[in-house]
Amino acid sequence: MAFKITDECISCGACEPECPNAAITEGENIYVIDPTKCTECVGSFATKQCAEICPVDCCVPDEAHVESREALLAKWRTLHPGKEPKL
């Protein structure tokens, strides 16, 4: 399942450089996560980096984009061709 950023975002920008897939960008009022690039950090880290760094806990699971771990890993492989995932 991809993550999303809620309206509680204070636009601090802490999450953007932490995303290994460049899925986080600055939106009009808050930062946003592209669900086609979000792998919940599967393949790169053991924990969800955006949720770990967010000072207001606004990075949350996006129920509209539910995916299995296998699907997230396949997406990671597409985003990072030729690299080996960190499991």
C-alpha cells in the first residue's frame, strides 16, 4: 500500500530527501506522494522513511492504494533496474 500525506502537513520538507524513490514532491499547499512510485521503502529500508522523519505524523497508509509486499518489491525493481533490493 502506498503512503499519503495528510492535510496536517506543515510543509517542512523533511520527508522529500528521505524518499528512496523520489515519490515525494512539493504540492500546492502540502507535500504529496506519488502512489506509482511509493513502495513503502520496500527494497530500500526496513522502515518507512517518510513516516519516521515526519515531525507531525502526517505520512500515513493510503487505503486507496493497497498492494502486497511482492507488488511493492516488483515496483521497486522497476524503479531501480539493475540494483539488488535490501531485504
